Amino acid sequence: MNQLKIYLFPAIIFLILCHCKPNPIPSDTLTVALDSEPKTLDPRKATDANGMRLAGLLFHGLVKIGPDLKIQPDGAKSWIQKNRTYTFFLKDLTFSNGRPVTRDDLLFTFDEFQKTSSPFHSAFKNIESIHVEREKGILKLQISLKKFSAVFLSADLPIIKILPKKEALKKDFHKNPIGTGIFKLKKKTSRKIVLERRFPSEPNLPKYISFLIIRDAITRVQKILAGEVDIAPSVVSPEKTFLFSEKDFQILSAQGLSTAYLLLNLKNPYLKNKEVRKALSQAIHREEIIQYKLKGYGLLAVSLISPQNFFFNKTLANPPFDPEKARQIIQKHKLENITLSLACSNNQNSRDKATVLVSQLNKTGLKISLGTAEWGTFYEDLSRGQFDMAFLKWVGVTDPDIYNLAFHSKNQAPKGRNRSFYDNRILDELLEKGLREKNPWERKKIYDKVQSLINEDIAIIPLWHNKEISITKKGIKNYVLPANGDFSTLHKVIKPLH
């Protein structure tokens, strides 16, 4: 892994030798580092991780997934389920402009997320009817489904955020989002997003959370070292954690729910060949990357679902690392010097890992070129199928229905998230059966078959499951590193008194 050292050492030396004058953080502000700007703060269109996480602070859903990955009340204080009907009893919610939530707001919210133009349309097309009424001063919302869905409460419904009908119809709503959340938007630029706490709080709970958007990895580490950041959630690469001494910082880690993988465009004439896909998988030394590039902060992946998940298929295995066998397959198919592209975002952490993957894959005799782009362009290229391979990370995988999103033929891009353009009718039938199965053990049997099919077909190349790493200033209290990486615990964080 000498090549890794070549990339890493200059950055480390620069960091150690650079002495930056810190900008003091106001005592009433909690400063959090982000590595990218959210695409939007409008929850109807927020599909990137940071956008969805910030929306969770500005808006309430009916329910949410907590740091322990269990369903928790959010905008609803309780609910009951009877067959295919869910009845929610809402809290007394007001929007950040002081207006109370009404029946029309709730109906409008579901209309927006059910639109065919919504990126979340597929999650809610199973809704048969919605009824809202006020009973004894409490808003009661009733949702009936066409068919039972095993993931409606745990995966689909948390996506929806309660919208203000009148205000959300304005064209500039994305610039001034108005929600019912604990925080409201105070300021937004391309470099900083400041949220203000809406309700009186106990002492030492900061009034503001300032999210600093620091795209460059070296600059990000510099600012953390200089004391300009209170919390850096999953934005420092594992190989740079040694820079943070236990004297001044706390380093928190937990097995996360994200999976790094190579997305393969199965419309590509070369990648249609399963044997070629196997060669690519055999050429990648996953263990070496985990050891040296991730510094052990990773776990070998054979599925999109991590091993600690109940639905994980323990029988799976990747083709064994065998670069010589991979080279022979490429020679057999006379593909030496054939050029394939590997795309990734221009995030430095992604580029670093993609560079190592390109180096390993080139040893097969193929010519792999690395192409990078800012996230928006990269995302559009994937949706349009304008790529050969792409280095990606699927974040927050908790339910096996992820395979429905990623591989069902009806969910092919550009409308859906099946960006590999995988098409397998047997898999489609299994996925639809798994969605309707109520018994978790029977569901597991179905998704064991689903994972086996994808594994045998090498429809994607799983790489590793990332561990979440957060760095905080010494003295920060009540910060919990959620397995799903969300920001739900930030409102409880206490800063030390100075």
C-alpha cells in the first residue's frame, strides 16, 4: 500500500506544520462541520443525506427512527394500527411562523409526497385513503393502505415531513422553509447554515446550531484542530483520526448503516457479462483497503445489509481476491486495454478511495479512468445512465426493502433508484412478496433468497460497511453518535462553560 502513503503523507505534513488562528465560537452556538452543502432544505425534494438530516431538525414527521433504530413518535404523540389502517393522534404543533397545524396542512402534505413528480412517490402510492378530523381539540389522521406493507411505518412514513400549505406553495419556500421542528432557519449561505432553537431550553443548551460547510478535507481538519468546530460528525477520514489527541478531543465510533459499493451499469456491453463482473470483484483487495485506508474503521461487505441486521444472509461470500484469475478472465474475453470509467463525487474522501480502486482494477489489463464531479452533476449522470461504474455509499440501510429500491425492474432510473438497470422477474416477485409478508421470520427467508440472487449475479460489487466516526471537543456532553448518522441528538448537546 505504498501508493496510499504517497497520497496521505503530504496532507498530514501540511496539517501538522500549518498553524491557523482560530475563529472563536460564540458560547450560545454549537458549531457542526459538514462536508457538503445540502441540495435543498425543502423536505419534498431533499434526497441527499445532509438535506434529509437538516430537514429532521426543521420539520416534524409523524414518526421517526431514533438513534437506536426503533420507531419513535415525532409529530404524532401516539398511534394505533388495525389491519391496513393506521390512526395517528397529533401533538399540539405550530409552525415556526406561529401558525398552528391544520387539517388542510396535513392533507396538503400527503398530496405533495404522493405526486408522481415527487422523488418519494413510490413509497406512498400504496395509500388508499387519508382522513383528517379534529377530535376533542386533537388532530386525528387516519391512513388506509391498499395492501399491507411491512415497511410503511418503519421506512416509508418517516420520510414525510409536515408542511404548511399556504407557505409551501410559494416559490421561495426552499429559501425560507417553515416547519414545526425544534429549530427554525436563521441564516443560509453556501458556507454556513444557522438554525435557531424555537423553544425555551435548560441552561447550557446552545440557542443556535451553526453548520459550517467545509468541502475540502484538509481545511476541515485544520478548523477542527484550531478549535473552530464543536462536533465533526462522520466528516473526518479514518486515516486522519490520529491527529486528534485524547487531551483535547473525543473520538467516537460505532458500526454504521452505510455500505460502500461499486455500482455497475448493466447496459454496458462489457459489464453485461457476469464473468467480467466477477473479474472486477476478484481484483479488489477489500481487506487491504479496510486495514490501510480505513484504518480498521470498516467491515467487509457482501450485501447492502450489514451483518448486525436481522435480515442479513449469513451464507453469502464475495468471489475470493485473486488478481491473477481476474487478469485471465479479461484476457479470455480479449478486453485488454478496453477503457471503462469509474465515476465518483468530487468529495476528497470518495476520490481517495476511488483512486485506490482504480489502481487495483487496472491490474486486470483493463484501462479504468477516474471521473469526478460535484454531487449534483454526479447524481444526474447516474440517473441518466451516463457512467460505466460508480463508487457509491448507500446510507442508513435498516430494512431489506432497500433491494426493492435498488433492483426492482419497475424502479429503474431515471424515475427510480435502480441505477444499475438490473432486470430480473424472479427477483421482482420475491421483492413484492417480501413487502406483503407480516411474519418477520418468513420475511427473512424471502430476503435471504433476494440477497443470494444479487450476490450470485454480481449485480453490484459490495465493498465495505463504514463505521461512523465523530470527533468532538473535550467537554461536549450528551452527544450520541446515531448508527443511522442523523442529527436527532444535536438538540440535547451541552457545551462546557468557559
